[in-house]
Amino acid sequence: MPNQMFEVASPFEEIDLADGEGLADDALDAQSLEINARRALVENAESLRLARSL
């Protein structure tokens, strides 16, 4: 038996894990921005209703 290293072809596509993690972070950031924007709209609407009632 030869004592040499050999490479086996992977059945999976090569992906860069750093890019995958970045995409997940970007998706979470986008979701957080959307939630914060909606919350700001609701708070602004509530403030306007309160100001009108005074």
C-alpha cells in the first residue's frame, strides 16, 4: 500500500460558508429594519391620535 494522500471528489457543490453567513446576517438585518420601520409608523400614528385628542 502506498503511503500517499489522495483527494476524493465531493458530491456536494462547493460553497463559501462566509458568504452564506453574510447572507443570513443580511436577511436578519433587513427583517429588523422592517420591524423597526413598522413600529415607528405605529408609534407615530398613536402620537398623532393623542395630539389630536388633546
